[in-house]
Amino acid sequence: DKDARAVTLAHRHVFGLKSNVKGNVHFAEETHLIYPAGHNTILYLADQKIQSKVYAGTEGSEGISCLAVSPNRKFLAVCERFQERATCSIFDVASGKRRRNTLSYAAGEETTREFVCVAFSAENKFLITQGGPPDWTLVLWSWDKARPHGAVKVSNQAGSVIHECSFNPQDPYNVCVIGDGVFKFFRLQEGVFKPIPNQLSKLREASNQNYVCHAWLHDDKLIVCSESGDALLFDNGGEFKMVLPCSPGEP
């Protein structure tokens, strides 16, 4: 009986891929992949065909909603849904250990129950979490101290879905959010997010243009892709440059 009580279970292999997670595949190294499977996140060594690490989910979680890996590939952010409040846990990629501080946001009676997107800043110091419905609250954190620096509701009056958020690679206080009829830039100043005017976004929001994904290029320009197939090019400050001629939506 004593021997039976001493037996513990350890993950040997976790099968499958959880597909409904935002940012569900990342490179930790050239041949090392990070992805979610069930309530866990896996570090898979493709060259050796083994699962090197299992970053365990939190007991009582309703599932993983989004993942992010820091630009220096040292830290992993795992966001999970809970009935009461969403959480974001930070793991050390190499050791597999969960950092002590867990991020979760509430302001008065407003509680974020799900994070739909998460992103690290270019210098790995800050993190943004994009809350889900009904408030769609974006929060900028010093993740190592679990301290929020500012928060803002980023959706429109209709409460449209927000798909992604990101930092400007050159400025960790400048962030971008996109969604259904939503394309906005914000700058954090003295603890308050202030919208950065963008004439094109106003024109396109009026026509209910839906934005589904975006990416910052190496020269710090921004590509934003729409549901209609347009690939839009912006400069570092958010000013519209052109619709790329290779866009699937172009005739």
C-alpha cells in the first residue's frame, strides 16, 4: 500500500494539436516547435522526434485560448480560460518552469474571462493581452512583476470581434489591434492609452472592412490583411502606403 501511494504519473507523450488557439505554433529554435495539445503546451524537437517539455495547464482551466513566445525565445506565455477570470502564465522555455507571477485582469465589476490574443514586446520586457467579449479590454503589462501599466477597451460601439494585437517593434508603448471593422493604433502615455488618428482606418471601418491578420516586417512596416483579400501596407507610424498588387483581392 505504501508503494502504491508513492506512485505518481508523468507525461510521456501528448497526442494531437489544439487548433482553436491563437498563435498555436511557434519556433523555439530552428527545429524546436511549441504548440498546444489538450490542456498542455508541448516543446517538440523535430530533429529528434521527441517531446522535450510539457508545460502543464492549470487545474480547473477551461482550456488554452492563445500562446506567444518572446522574441529572444526564452519565455512562453500561455493564456487559459476560467469561469471566473482568465489567466496568463509565463514559462521558462528551457527549464519548463512556470514563473511565480500569473497575470489576470479585473477593473471594478469588469472581469476578463478570456484572452483572445497575447504578444511580447520586441525587447521582451512587456506583454499585451487582448481580452474577449463583452469588453474587449487590451492590457499592457510588465510581465515579470505581473503589473498592468494601462488598459483600454478597443472594440467599436457594436462590440465587434478583435482578432489580433501587437507591439510596434520600435516602440513598446505603441500597439496595434485589428478585428471585424476595427483597425486601431494606441499609444500608452502616463498610464493612459490614447488612440493614434488614422484616416484610412476611419474610412474603411465605415465600410465594415474586416481585418483578419497582420504582421510587422523587418523594415518595421506593417502588413494588414482583410477578409476581402486586400493586403495593406503601412509605415511604422501607421500611415497607409498602398494595397499590395499581389493581394488575392486585387483583380
